[in-house]
Amino acid sequence: MIIVTGVTGKLGRVAVEDLLEHVPADQVAAVARDPRKAADLTGRGVDVRAGDYEDPESLRAAFAGADVVLLVSSPDTTPGTRPRQHGNAIDAARAVGVGRIVYTSAVGADDGPGFLADHTVTEGLLRDSGVPHTILRNTFYTEALVNPGLHAAVEAGELRGADGGVPVNFATIDDLGRAAAAALVGDGHVGQVYELRGPLWTVADLAQTLTEVSGRPVVYRAVPAADVGPIAFVHDLIASGLFSQPSGDLEKLLGRPPVGLRAAVEAVLRS
Ligand SMILES: NC(=O)c1ccc[n+]([C@@H]2O[C@H](COP(=O)([O-])OP(=O)(O)OC[C@H]3O[C@@H](n4cnc5c(N)ncnc54)[C@H](OP(=O)(O)O)[C@@H]3O)[C@@H](O)[C@H]2O)c1
């Protein structure tokens, strides 16, 4: 049995949908805090189980019979919360004899900035647990920069960046979710740390691609971080070089190149 957590969220949903393209539904179980939010999966033959990272007993029941569990990292970044929640999940998996845990960590979890510490701690908990595991070090989502907000940049003819011209290796939620599904099946994943990163591009490349796809000139303008709005922290992280290293692991898991900048921009401008 393959068990996927976080199925009411973006990445877990993609993973379970991808699995259902390759694996019979009766071999897949989905874990949700509120199973009613995943009722459509029940209708398609998936065993939807209640599980809350704050409730160890619910997790032991939810993980029973699992050959492999996709542990989608919690979105609750309140200090101390994710290590506790992920620890609960890992303890539950060990208690009920789960064969393997696949964990959605983050790029830089080994040597990155402090806000990644929850992932560093969770990777340590996994290593100490004795449960066979696979770590997916996900880069940031392409959607952080390539999203419907770009319509305004096309209108304005200008895209502001505080990225210092440093390239990013972002990947789409769809690609990262499908890669997670791929790491749940097949052999050779035990003990692997996959650095899941997309092709490199810069915010200036994004402006150029907007120009090409929209047919209207969009100029890149370098500004201080305070002038790029609420995603200033993303630009700061880009400028720090956190996302500037490429890796072939995402392509390896997908069995095809990850979605590139042009395809992502085309999809967003169509929306
Ligand atoms: N790589 C990136 O750029 C990036 C960006 C944002 C987040 N992340 C990380 O990657 C994870 C997955 O991303 P996403 O986009 O799928 O996030 P998302 O859409 O916010 O989904 C989070 C999932 O976690 C579930 N969850 C929250 N608290 C839980 C709990 N106490 N017990 C069990 N499940 C719980 C949510 O369930 P409910 O429906 O019950 O709330 C939801 O299914 C995030 O949680 C976060 O750790 C990565």
C-alpha cells in the first residue's frame, strides 16, 4: 500500500493524481486531516484516512499497512511545530512498521539559511529513526515568480527584480508532485537524497520571455528588495545564491526534462 499525506494540498494532490495514473486505486491510500476534503478520492476507490500530524494515534491508524508513505512537510512554520509534527509522523511510521518514508524536504536543508532548519531537523529524525527513507530536497515553486501577477507586468511593460541577476532553479508544483510520486514506486530510492531543481533562468530571462510570449515589450528593472512587494524575501534568497545550482535529479525521477520557463509563462499568460 502506498500512502500519501497532504492530499488536500497542492503537492500531495498532484502526487496522488500521478500515482493513480500508474497504480490501481486499491493500492493507494490518502491521509487528510478532514477526510471530507478528499471525498472525491473515496469515490474513485482510494482509501481516504484521517490523520493529523498533531495526533500520533491518528497517524498510527492512518499509516497501518503502508509499504511506503509520502510525508508531505507541514505548512505550519511556527517555531518548533514542524519538528514536532514530523517527529510524530516518523514515530508513527516506525511503530506500525512502514517500509519506507519519502519526505519533502527543501533545497539547502543541509547547509542553507536558518529558515530551513525544520527540514534539517526532520532529515536528522529520519536518519535516527532507522526507517528506510528517501529525501526529496524540493526547490522553490516556479509559481512563486511565474503566476497570474505577471499580467500586471505585461500591462506595465516592466518587471522588477531584486535578484541580483543570480539564476534560479525553481520547478513547477506539478513536476515536484510527479517526481514525489515517482519516488514512491520502483527500486533504488532507499537512502537517496534527491536535489529536485529545474532548469536555470533569471528574472531578466523571465522579462524577456514575457516579451516573446505576450508580443508586448516587458523590460527588466533592477530595484531594491523593498520595491518588489511581498515576495521580497524570495528575491533576497535568489540573490544569496540558494537556488543557483542545477541538478539532474528532477529529470531523472520524471523521466523527461522538467517544465521550462517558456512553457510555464505560456501557461500563465493563457490563464
Ligand atoms: N517548495 C516550495 O516552494 C514550497 C512552497 C510552500 C510550501 N512548501 C512546503 O511544501 C509543503 C507542501 O506544499 P503544498 O504547496 O502542497 O502546501 P499546501 O497546499 O499548503 O498543503 C499543505 C498540506 O498539509 C496539510 N496539513 C497541514 N497541517 C497538517 C496537520 N497538522 N496534519 C496533517 N496534514 C496537515 C494540509 O491539510 P489541510 O487541508 O487539512 O490544511 C495540506 O494538505 C508545504 O506544507 C510546505 O512545508 C514548499
